[in-house]
Amino acid sequence: MTENPGILLTILAFVLVIGPLVFIHELGHYFVGRWFGVHAEAFSIGFGREIFGWTDRRGTRWKVGWMPLGGYVRFAGDMSPASEPTEEWKALPLGERSRTFQAKPVWQRALIVLAGPVTNFLFALIVLAGFAMAYGQSQTPPVVERLVAGSAAEKGGLRIGDRIAAINGRGMETFDDIAGFVLYRPDELVQVDIVRGGVAQRVAIETGVRIEKDRFGNAYRLGVLGIYSPQMVILPVSVLEAPGVAVERTGKILTTMVDTLGQVITGRRSAKELGGPLKIAQVSGEQANRGIEDFIFFVALISINLGFINLLPVPMLDGGHLLFYAIEAIRRKPVGAAAQEWAFRSGLLVLLTLMIFVTFNDLSSFKVWERLSGLIG
């Protein structure tokens, strides 16, 4: 169980996670927009009333809002949630209109929008590349060294010396791949391809369950096989190899995100496990309490998460804009203003509903409702 980091460290850690990640996300939008000649009217970290800010020589207002749960870049001409041309935009002088977001061709607008999530991924790649050079890469072979008595692996027929080649058709190159795949599949029947004595075989194993609890008493079900690895093999990673290792690790993290999201959608995992800002704040404090390396890795993980979520084809997110731009490129004309407005209003409703839901989950995980019911009772 992680030691309580305290409320002040938790708040500080949360700000140090969200603030820089929002900043680099919006900075991606800003620089690509500037590259294409689009004027940025405002660059804000946080929402709500401005705490402080300044205006640069290009006329961009840089400011910090009192609520540090996001941020935005407002480009000239981007006058509605759907980024559609308005009568106000059409009335602008030609020279001024040419510096607006809507005056740019669809491929430039798409690249400006795409730049935010891409910048989040690039940040994570830099961090993971640094970790790879500092700590090396695990190449421990996916071989069963020992079995836990009565474990899922033993019951499923695995033997010492078996090499696990794949699980559910996904290749297992290292022992870490096995642990990472099984961890999010508790009590689930999986097909395990093994090589035993040079002969390929397939066995069906129902994974075991390990229960872990946080300091609030919330229980989490994690999958286990009950096998031990051979002696750990860590290989050094050169500067030239580091980017490739970082891309590989990012790909595995994204795969895990897609898998767990699919499990929630299909009901194999409880939607109660979805966390929001309060949960991120809690984990931010815990990771900061564990040390700078754990905290930096957590920031990289959240950066990947932020990039992934923003690419989902949901109106109001970057992915929703990209979807409309793709349709516009195919149709050779924008989606109708009424359809865009309806879609973005619906998207806003979905996001608000999701935010309320995950916040409710967060408060439940902190036992807030139990304490309130106790006070009322």
C-alpha cells in the first residue's frame, strides 16, 4: 500500500502533471498554426478567470486561468465549437481573413489539429527514450523457470522449461510481455501457444486473480499465471537504438489502453475502474512520493493517454475535428453547419456526462459517499 503523500504534495504533483502536458499539447497546435500563417489570438493554460498573462508582439494573449484542468489556443477565425465560417468571419477584410484558421485548406487545418496529440506522443517518446538509455531494455526470455503450486499455470498444464510464444495470438517476445498481457485479464480463459521440447502446442488456461487494495480500501483485480521468469536479462540501449525502443514501448502502452477500454465497453471490466481528475491527482501524489523517476514515467504515461483520448473521433475532441475534416476532404465541401452544430453539442453532452461519471467514481473510491451517509445517519 502506497504511503499517503499528503494533500499539499498531491495538489502540487497534479498541477505539475496536467499543467506542462496541456501546455505542450496546445504548443503543438500553436506552432503548426503559426507555421501555416494563422494568427493565435489567445493561448491559455487553464479555464475561467485569468490569473495573470501578457500579450506578445504578435498580438497573442498568453494567460493562466484559475482552473488548471485544461487549456486552449484560440486562432483567429475559429469562432465556434465546430470551427465553421460565420458571418463575422466573412465580413473580415481579405488580408485579415487570410490569417484566420478557416481561410486555410483542409489539410492544413487537419495538421494544426493533429499537432496537439502528436506533441504529447513526442514528449512521451523523449522520456521513454531517456529511460531506455538510463536503465536498458529487458530481454528476459518468455520461459517458465518455476511454477507456483496450485497456480493457474500449473492447473492449465504449463511445465518448467516451456517457452510461451503467444497468448490469444499476440506474440510474447519477453517475459515482461507475458506479465503485461495477463495483468489486465483476471479470471479470463486465454489460449497460450507454447514450445515444449521443440514442439509447438496450445493450451487453454484460466488466469488467476490477485487482489490489491489502495489506501482507501478499494480492491483491484489483477490477472496472474503463477510462473517465475529466468534470471533477468537487461541489455544496454544506445542513443541510436533508444528511439526505436521508445516507439515500441509507446505502442505497447497504447495497445494496453485499447484493450482495457474494450474490456470496459464489453463489460469484462467494471466501469467503476474509470478514473477522472481526482484519481489522476491521487496517483500523481503517490508517484511523486515514490521518487522523481516514477513521477516522470507517470507524466509520460499520462501524456500518451492524453494524446490517445484526444484522437478519439468524438466531437469537441481533436479526433472529432479530424473526422469532419476527413469527410470534408472526401466530399470536397464541409459538413453542413447544422449537422456540425448538432454533433458538437452532442459531443459536449457526452463529455460532460463522462466527466460527471468519472468524478462520481473518484469520489466513491475515496469513500466520500460512505462518509456522508454515516454523517447523515
